[in-house]
Amino acid sequence: MLAALSLRLPQKGIVLDACAAPGGKSLVMASRMNKETSLLCNELSAERRRRLVNVLDGHLDIEKRGRVKVSGFDTAAQGGRKSEHGRFGAILLDAPCSSERHVINDETALAKWTSARPRSLARRQWALLSSCFLMLEPGGSLVYATCALGEEENDGVLARLFEKYGSEIIADDPDIAEGEKTAHGRLILPDKDNGMGPMYVARIRKKVVDP
């Protein structure tokens, strides 16, 4: 919810929930958008996409559901299409991550964990984030979130974005009370935030370039 509430929604246009399943964050954004705004909920996995559709169908009224669409493209590749550049007025990227809280409570997941996993995920996260930035319209808001502990998947991914597109980015604190401030966002830790987290939330805006 914190990630979805942190996103600055446009007054009109299209909002992208880039990795939308199972649908809770999409419901939060749908409840906040006005009548001139629509939401595209994207989920690459067909199985998770079916669950997403069921959540949306079961919790949105007819009017709002009509302005919420579901798609299944690869977000990391979509930014490579110039026709998609600047398409979305706001984007939420709740990226696939290490999710240490899940791993430590799942013996199978813990047994499969290796130190290479965060590095692999960070590469995927960078591909997703850089693609989303290309798809964000000038002036638009982008929230990047994970439930990972390590800097490699959090500030490290944002640092790469600033390194490549820094002249086009405006840092924008996510306006949440929880968590400690990091170089590019906020990190919520269970031992410091009443059991919440771990969770990382960062928010940026794309600069409007004068003609």
C-alpha cells in the first residue's frame, strides 16, 4: 500500500502498474484515480495475471473496472519500442526481488538461495526500471519499490538510473513516515517499524524539457 500511495497520479492519462499481480496495489491506485485517468495493470506471468483479473473483477465497481485494463507484456523489453516512450503519466514498479522475509519463512526457498540471486535480480530490476523511465512522460511520477534488504537491489539500481539519465531526473522523496532515508529512497525495516517490511520505496519525476 505504501508504494501505491506514494505514486503521484496524473489528473488525466494512463497510469502503469508495471508488475501488478496479485492486484492489491492496483486496487489502491484505482481507488485514487479520477474519471479522466485509466490504469494499465501489467503482469508477465499468465497464472498470476489470471489471479490479478479475479482480484480486479471482485473488488472494483463497474465504472472503475471499465477504466482498468490488464496486459501481459515484458516490461523490461517494452521500453525498447519508441512508440511506448512517454506513454504513461505515472508508473509503479514493484519489482521482483530477493524478498528475504519470504525466503526465511520458506525452507525450500531458503535452501535454493545463493549469493548470486541478488546480483541476478538487480540486473533484472535495472532492465525493468530503465525501461519504465523511457515509458514515463515528462513531468510524470515513477515509484520503484522492493521488499529486499540489500543496497544492490535498492539504492544501487536507482544509482544506475541517475548515472545514465541524471539530467532528466528530479529526486522526489516518497512522503512516507516509515523507514529511514537512504541515498535515493526510504528503507523500512521490521525491527524499527513495528514489524513492517523489509521494504524499499523510491520516487522520482521526469523533467519537462523546454522546447
